[in-house]
Amino acid sequence: MSAADTPSAQLAPAHIDDVFITGARGFIGRTLAQHLGSHGTTVAGVDIAPDPSSRVVAGDITEPEGWRSSIAPGAVVVHTAALVSNVPTLAEAWRVNTLGTRRVLDAAIAAGARRVVYVSSVRAFSDLGFPDGVTEDHPLRPDGNPYVDTRIAAEQAALQAHAAGEIEVVVVRPGDVYGPGSRPWTVLPVQMMKARQFVLPAGGRGIFSPVFVDDLVEGLRLAAAHPAAAGQVFTLSGGVGVTNREFFGHYSRMLGQRGPLCVPTPVALALATAADRAARVVGGETEANPTAVRYFLRTGTYSIDKARRVLGYDPQVDLAEGMARTDRWLRAEGLID
């Protein structure tokens, strides 16, 4: 039996004394730090802006000389920092997502860390063309999107470091992470819906794979601690797929709207193309572009069977409960009246 098939009941997660998080002030990094702290782990990190009260130093992940000394010997480095957007050029995305990952690996090795958990994305499977219930052994598919392609390249750099014996590496591919603080799947959709600018293609029938942030960070804790995780790739989602109409319909109801607005795909693409061009004319950018529209055309889901079997990962927050918690947060933040 290989390590990847070892039942979690036979090989339990170890306690982690120290964790260092890149992107520590971001949505996932911040939530992970709070979660790990509740389990008695000492947490430090790096981000563009410092937060001394949380032991977060300022730094660029592509230039680790100024922050790698903050990594405690024997720590686990959880690498969440990334350029998460459909807007950047290939050169911009490669510098942060791919070169940055190699630099984080170098920093972890130099500091004497024991493991790096690289937080990738299910988009490494490509936005389209993967089978329903896709598993981690399915070949990755570059598709010309800088975000997708640089995530794939970063995974290769991480797993290559593990294969070469430089440091233990675990790759985690989160699904569509929503909840308090999520910009792409909570804050931005709500803002666009309020402005009547949110449109779903294919009549809203595309498939969304939500994972509430609390479930994701528990999965990351397991990936950081479990002996059997070394050298492995895990998909962490909520374990179910729902239509885009159903998922975003929760936000519509929070806002008192009948939506979300669902249109035929050619109409959605035409609107996104026009919005993208208009933004570029005035020197700006918009996430409401054709690439985003194509993401909403997915028809497949992502299997979490491996994470269940090896890590003991077990999502606890279903969509109804997750959206109820998200609703409370949105109202507390004044994003919904």
C-alpha cells in the first residue's frame, strides 16, 4: 500500500508547532492563521503590507531575502500568495504565481522548513474540458489563460522540488472558495449584482463547486500536518456541484432581487467583450471579461475522495449554512443593507 492510499485512521495528522503563511493578510491566509491559532499553532507570515500584531512582515514573495529569516526552523510553509485574477498578462502572472512559488520553495529550504503546502487551484484542470468527478491523476491542461497556465507551471516547480528531495511538498487545489472575506465569490458578485452588472451565461446551468472557507482551512491544516500527504496532490471542495443559478441565487435573495440574470452564452460573451473594451479605453481593467464568462460554462465537478481517504477531510458546512454565515457577515460589513 502506498502512502497515498494509507487510511488516515492508521496514520494520524501530527501537531504543527510553527506555520509560516505567504499572503498572510489575504482572504485564505488570514482565515487559515486564525484557524491554526485555535489549534495551538504559532503562526507568522509575509504579505505586501506588514501586520506586527499578527507576526506578519512586509515582503515580495519573489524577493525572499528580506523575509525568509522569519520562517522558523522545522516550520510548515503554507504558500497562499498568488495573483488571482483573469486580468494580468502572462509575464505578470508568471512572475508572481510561478517564479514566486520557486522563490518561496528556496526560502523554505534555506530556513530549514520541513514542508511546503502549495495552494494551487482547481483551474489547473483547465476551465473547460475536464470530466465530471475529475480526480487528481487527470492530466492538467494548459489553455492559454495566464492564470491557469502559471498555476500549472507552479505546481510543476513545487512537485519537482519534492521529487528532487529538496523539501517535502503538498499541493492543494481548492474549489470555488466563498464566505466571509472572499473577493471573487462573495464580495465581487454582490457588488456587481447591486450595480445590475452580473450576468450568467448558458442560462445559469453551468456547474459551480463551492467550498466554504472554514472547510478549506481545515483541509489545509490536515495537508500541512498529515504524514501521508507528502508528495501528494489533493482537491479540496465541498464535495458537491450546484448550478451557477442556484449558487448566486443566494446572493440575489439577500439583495431582494429576482435574479441572477441568466442569458444565452453568446449574449454574455458579447456583454463581457464590450465591458472589457470599455475598461481598456479608459486605461482600466475588469474581471467581467470573456475569460470569466467561460469559467461559468463548466459542466464538471471535482472529486474529493482522495482527500477524504488520505487526510480524513470531511466538509462540515453545506451551502445553506455557508450562505447563512456569509449573509450575516455581508450585513455586518455593510455590503448588504
